[in-house]
Amino acid sequence: MSMRTDNRGPAAAGTTRREARGRPRLWTVRTVLLSAGVLFFEAALLVVGVTFLGLDDETPIPQDDPGLLVVTLPVLACVALPAGLLMTVTVVLPALGLARRPGGRRWVVPAVAAAAALPLTVLVKRWWALSVTQALVCWSLLALCVATAAGAVALSHRHLRTGRTASLLRRGYAYGSLAVLAACGLGLGARSVGLIEEYRPPTVARHDLVGAWTDDEGGRLRLASDGTAVADRLRTEEEETVDGASDARRCTGTGTWLFQSATDPWEQSVRLDIDGCAMEWNVGGTDRRPGLNHVYGDPDSPDWFRLRR
């Protein structure tokens, strides 16, 4: 009987023993918390970026002070962290598990991330009425966030072997908090020196408002210099139909209008006195193209529509 000897040496034997023990487990409390934290801080950075970059967008009412982000982001964590945990256990870790299987491919992670971000992008597009281009950008950012969280968990395996995941978790949350605070500081600094401009309605005079206005949906409003006003299928507030959908009402008639000037451009308004039509209109738009906005609904999150030349 012949005996087989193992001539592979101690290094190879050690490798065999490590393979027998297997690779570090993905499904641990600390990897789940790490992934959820990465997702939260990515979402927080996106909120900060969208807030400051959107300060120059036209709005019907003054925007909240962006400095309040320091207060609102911890409140956001109460919702975002549980959402990150759900995304971790349903998308991030399963995607990593597929990539680590024998014969697995690294492209599985970004592919799963893109697929998981798609339904969320559809919801965001419908809720905020995004354009196709904006929806594609949103989809790319969401997929990138999920893939980044997966990458953070994959890179943490070295610490899993050495048992230093606790320090990794603490550093991850600390660095994430510093990154968000730094982004808020940069945004506030850029705003204070004028690099980021905040939207303000144009200051207008009464004669600037005389003329024909349209809502781009067939409705028209004509304001005459003598104070008379004529509305033709002018849009008013939306009303809810029997099936739960909203339907814009229209008004037609003749009446009067009155311009109320103010030092604060947000307080400029036009009071319309036509039966069935919306009465209060705020001045909006830009210096080159002023507009009239009608605001209704919840004062903190109002609905609005506008008239343009």
C-alpha cells in the first residue's frame, strides 16, 4: 500500500485551512448597520446638494432657510435609517451574496442596484413630476448609492477577519457625519458670498402687468390699464373627482383687477374680482419674464399654477 504525502508546504496547507473555515459571513449585525449608515449618509448628502442647488429655482413662497438642514437631517435619520436597513437586507447583501458565489461575477452588484433603483425612481418621477432626463439622473444616483453601500460592505471583510468591525463602524458613522456637516458648511458659505443665489420674485410696477396672460393650457387672462379684467377659460383651483383624480376647474367672465405693490417682492399681488375665478395672484417669474402665481392648498406645501405672457 502506498501512502500519499502532502508536499504543498505550510503556506498551501494554511490556505486550505482558511478555505475550510470559509470566507467572512455577510449577514452580520455590523455589516447591516454599516450598509444602512452608508445609504443614509448618501441620502443626506443628496438632500444637502439638492437643497442648495435648488435655491435659485422659482417657488411660489419663500424657501426655508437651508441652515435648518442641521436640525432636520437628524429627524430624517429616523426614517432614512430604517429605510436603509430594509434596502440592505433586500438588495445590498443579496447582491453581494450572488457576486460571491462560485462563478459569480462582479457586475451582478451594479446590475441588481440598477434594477432595485428602477421602481423607486418611477415613484419619485410620479410624485415630483420629473422629466425623463431628471428621472434618468435620479435613477443613476440611486443605483450608485446602492452600489456604493455594497462596496463598503465588501471592503469591510478585512476588518471582519481581524475582528475590528466595531472601530470600522464607528469611523464610518463619524466620517459620514463630518461629510454632511462639511457639505452644509460649504453650501452656507457659497450662499453667503453670492456663489449660490436664492430666488426672489422680480419687483414690478402696475404697467408691467397690463396685457394678456396665459396658463399654457388654453386659459387666458387680459388685464387692461383701466382696471378691467377679462378671463377666458382661466384655470382655477383643482377639485377632486369621484374616482379620486384631480380636475382643474375653469372660469370665464369680466371683472376688475387691483395691483398691490410692496417693498418685499414676495408681498406683491394682484387681486382679481371675476366671479368663479381665483382672487389672489402673487407676482413670480423673472425680471425678463414676470409671471402671476396662484397658490392654494396646504400653506406649508402648497399647490400652485402660473400665468405667463
